[in-house]
Amino acid sequence: MIFGRVKPLDAILATAEKKSLKRSLGAIQLTLFGVGCIIGTGIFVLTSVGAQKAGPGLTIAFIVAGAVCVVAALCYAEIASMVPVAGSAYTYSYAVQGEFLAWTVGWALLLEYAVGASAVSVGWSNYFTDTVMARSWGIELPAALKAGPLILGGQPGGFINLPAAIIALLMTSLLVVGTSESAKFNAVLVAIKVTALTAFVILTLPVMESENFTPFAPGGLFGGFGSGVGIVGAAATMFFAYVGFDAVSTAAEETKNPQRNVPIGLIGSLAICTIFYILVAAGAIGAMGGQPVMGPDGTPLGTGTPELARMCATPQYAEALVCSREPLAHVLHTIGFGTIGNLIGYAAFIALPSVILILLFGQTRIFFVMSRDGLLPEALSRVHPRWKTPHVVTLITGVIVAAAAAFFPVGQLADIANAGTLYAFLMVAIAVWMLRKRDPGRARSFRVPALWLVAPLTVLGCLFLFFNLPVEAMLVLPIWTAIGMVIYFAYSYRKSHLGRGLVEVHEPEIHDIQPPIPGVDEDRAHDPNANQPL
């Protein structure tokens, strides 16, 4: 029975304890790691996308999305502190819900990490081409090379987003050769992003005008399931701005005292980012307005659509916040802080590649574990003899990420990534609930308060946001899952190590590959005596 293939939790934990690498990350490092992964394209780029969906109601959309993330983070915190090993939601599901559902989760995580990395690549490209190249260097890249085709929601005259594809492939190359961020470098990048957002808030909040918040919800509170508009529709998209806190769980295997530090890292990074998001959204809309471009039926035009791209190319809307490819820099230029606006653009240009690197890192490690479990071909987990990296799966992932970034707009990519993320979060909440019922006596240093309420709220919240994504994004998940099921029954079901009676856990192998967890000093990551926080 496919639902009977459950990897023994005790075997996972026992193997994790035997690994030679000592845990070294502390609570502060985990929090910085989470903030570094969360603050990225979601706030630097998707502010304009969210405003097109909700108008000034974007501030409420951030609260709605953040509320779902809070309950999901609590569930993640309990299970990540109990099972501090590689694989994130895939491993959790394997140990609780069984192989088949774990496969669907791992397959969905491709939409979260890989497509998410594509979205961040597009966001980086927008700041690079508009702020760095055009405003600073005076070089205007041809439209055909800086956006995808109009039919896919790009720009008039667009063909390929060349910078987005290049940055994705560059980050892939860094992972292949084993180059990683150090903890200090990661902290610097986090400081750059936080400083940029703080400066933006300080400059915009004093010049806010109340009339810019009227009408507050031009798309309504609820635009209808599958519409992707309204405050709730914006919340479904802006959920992407919070994605990254779950990446902290992939670093749980490197964490000193995970039972204490993982919950702190997860919830702490989420709280910091939520405050920033609300203030940034209020500052952007209050300073220059954020009314959406409306269609003939009186509702906001869908983001990533040819209709909106055509309207944004007209003089009437060309300077609108909702049409900006680099909204935070654009707001500061509009209100007379052009130099600081350029600095905001440079901050995004410098810091966003680290987010791409972390997302690619998480994806390749999850696929590495799936391959080691026999669910994917063994060749995917092949380690390069010189660089000691899982180069095959890294290159495959990188090509997929680059191709998506080259042709699709950021809004569409974010919605597709959210579809996979929401499913994974939903499954984690169910796993926590099942494990509490099945194994109530197991030690839990962090227990979700009122799990009987929090777990159902997480499930319902994820479902609610999923059904408020645009219908095109919603359809991607079942189609993608169907493709995954074909692969599972054609290959994975027969090749599974667990199905063949081999109870294997591959924690030691994952520590033999490079680079180590981003945010960890490389020399300390390989020092068996490195057991103190950096």
C-alpha cells in the first residue's frame, strides 16, 4: 500500500544524531537567515503587483497574508524542532504521512523554490535594467532583451528577459562550484536590505496624503475565487513576500539547540518582516497613490496580462505605481529623492542574488534527498568529484529557473510559486496534527499552543489563499501534480528504497556535499568542534 510506506521517525532522528558535522548556528544567525531570504522580490518588486490587485487595501492584504503565515510558522516550528534534518516539508511528510504524499510535497516544492527563484531573478533584472543601467549608466537595454513577450504578460516589443536568465545561471554556477555566502556576508546583505527599507519608510511616511488612500479598496475585499483581485486576491499574491521563513527549517540540521533556536528563527524573522511590509506599503501608496488600472468592467486588470501591459505602455499610466518594474525606487524618484531612490535600486541589485542563491540551495538539497531515497534517479544525486556538489540536479534546476525567468513576468511567477508553497504548508500543518495524535509522548520542546485551533486555521487559511489566486495559477498545481504522479507510479514507486525494504536516512551524505548552508562560515561548517553561535 502506497500510504503504508512511512519512513520511521526514530530512524531519521537516530541518523541525524550520528552525523559528524556539529551544529553551529544560533538563534540570531537563523533569524538573519530567515530575514535575508524573506526580504527580497516580495517587497522590492511585488508592491506594484499587489497595488494593482488591491489598491491602498494592499496594507490589509499584507496583514491577511501575514496572519496565515503566523499559524503556518507555528506548525513549522514544532515539527522542525522535532525533526531537525534536511528535506523540509518533504521529510516531515515522509515520516508522518507516507511516501506517496511526501512525493507530492517534494514535487510541489519545485514550484516554491525553483519558480520562486525565477521570480526573484526577474525582480533583480527590473532593478538592474531600470535603476542601474538606465538611470546610472545611461544605457537603455532594448525592450526585446529586458522583458518576456507581450502574449505572456511581458512588455510590448519584449522577447526575452536576458538579465534575469543570466543572473539565474550565474547563481547556479556558484552553487555548482561550491561558492557560498559566509555568515558575515549574509549579515551584511540583510543589513543592506533592512537599511534600504528603513530609509524608504522614513522618507515616505512624512509625505503621505490621505486622499491617496481613497478609494481604499477599488477591487473590493473579495474579488471572487479565481479572480486574483481585491484585498484577499492581493493577499494570495503577497504571500510570496513571506516565503522564505520555511527555508529556516532546511537549516535546522546545522542549528545548535534546534528545539529552542528554530522556533525563534522562524517566528522572529516573520515578525520583523511583517512590520516592514506594512510600513513600506503604507509609505509607497501614501506618498504617490496606488490606484489600479481598471478594466472595462470596472475591476482591476489582471497582473501579468497583455491588457495591463498595453495600458502601462501608454502615457496615462506609464508613471503609475502599479505599472512600475522597480516600485520602491520609482516612488522616491517621484517625490524628489532620486539619489536615494537609486541607492534603493542598488540595494536590491546587490542583495537579491543572495535570495536566488538560497532558494536554489533549498531546492537542490530537497531533490538530493529525494534522489537518495530512490524516488528520483540516482544520477541526480551524483556528487562532483572535485567540487563535491550535487552538480547534476543543480544544473537541471538552474536551467529550469533561468528559462522561467526569461519569459514570464514576476507576478505570474509569484502566483505559481505560491500554489506549491500553500500546498506544502497545508501538509505540514496536517503532519503536526497527526504526529501529536499518533505520538503524543514524544519530547516537544516547542509545542504549538491550541493546536486544535492553529492547525485547522493553517489548513483553512492556505486553502482560502489558494482559491483566491488567479485561476491560471490554481490550475498549475493540479496539472503539475498529475505529471508528478505519472513519474511516481512509472518510476519512483518501483525504485523507492523504502518500498524495497531499505530503511535509509541520508543525513551524513548531505554533509559531504558543498556548499554548506548559506549563512554559515565555510571553515566553521566543516569544523567538528564548531559548536558555538557565530
